[in-house]
Amino acid sequence: MGSKADQLTFWGTGDAMGVPRVYCECEVCQEARLHGLNRRYRSSVMVESADGSFLIDCGPDWREGMERHGERFVEHIVVTHAHFDHIGGLPEWADSCRWLNRRGQLYAPQEVIDLIMGQYPWLPAQLDMHAIDQGFELAGWHIVGWKVFHGKNGYAYAYRLTKEGYAWAYCSDAIALSEEQKAPLHGLDLLILGTSFYEEKAEFSTRSVYDVKEALALLQELQPKRAIFTHMSHDIDLRRDYRLPVHVGLADIGTAVLLK
């Protein structure tokens, strides 16, 4: 895979509200404030290799991620869907492009681009929009996206990425996937899957993301070699032993994962 090993780094591992919740004084939120192990920015990953780099999603914590990782410019960003926790950083990204006199490259299915343009119609002044409905190549990865059920929030997109025999998928916002939607998640070396709660108590019709127990059942069916849960709420405590299978883990801010 070149002189530099391909890897991804978790820039954000939180759900739509992040952790701590501003209104909440639960044990997890208090730990996040005082020590930060459970502090969670909105979900995003950076993928890096000798062939280039790109972010998946650009939520409202994008600037914080750039500062934490010492980055001053990112050229390529892939977007999963047009919810605020995944696109809220786009205006700041575009502003950085303007000041640096460089163009950003945004990749998303056409319907997602249309929704983004409805919210931020000025972005093409600084960003080039690439519709990726037929799949595309980026940083040496072949990337294919498909629509997945996002519960009460409608639909999002998941991505399967393959390179030199290695396959992984990013599916941050999904629940109750149909057999057709699950099909691209078979045969993976790594699955990154959104799980907001350990065991969600809310009525199903109000929900939008798998909980950990449901995700573990899904893994039994999909059988990835490794799985990491992300998009976590303040219900998940990284100090707790959830007795997960050895090949399953919880995402942590700044953790790097080799893709080989």
C-alpha cells in the first residue's frame, strides 16, 4: 500500500448532540467535563495513506478536529448525509478554502449534494461538488456508497472501501437494515458502525441508530473480522467493561486503526 501504511483516525465518535450534553450532569457527562475520556465530538474519521487523505463527514466540530490534529487545510471530504452533525462544519471548511485560495473537493451522492446546496447555496464558490452515485476512487481506495435506513431520520449513506484486497465499511447512522442494505457489509476486514446507546429504551418509531446489543446481533450475521462502534451518546462509558467480543471495540477520539 505504499511507503506509508493506510490508516484511519477517529476525529469524532459522538452522536448528534456530542458528549457532554450541555444540560446533563450524568456520570458520563461529568467525567467528560473533568477528565475527557468520554468527551465525544460529532462523528468523523480521517483516512490517510501514501496516496492521499480524506475526511468522512464534516460536522460542527470540524474546526476543533483540525486544531487538535494540527491541520491547516483538508482538500477532500466525503459526506454520508446532510444532517447538521455531519455537515455543520462545511461553511468553516469553505471559509478556510477562501482564505487559503485553495479549492475543497466534496464527495456525496447527488441527492445529498442537493440537500447541502439547499442549506448552503454559496459553497460552490470555494468547493467543487462531486456526485458519487456510481462509485469513485480517492486516495487509492475504491469507494461505493449506498442508501441505508436511518429510522425516524429517513436515510443516510454507508460506504464500502476496498484497496489491494482489504475491505472496510463506514456505516455511522443506520438501524434495522434490510437484507439488500446489509449485502455490502458482508466480507469485511473492518466495520465501523454507529451505536448510540448500549440498550435503547425508547419506542422504536422514535429511534434512528442501532444500540450495542442490536449491533452485536448484526455482527453475528455479518461476521466482519473486526468491528468498532462509533456515534455514541452519553449512555456509553469508556471506563466500563461491556464484555464485548475480542474483535469488537468502542471508538475513542484520536485512536488510529491500520487498514491492512
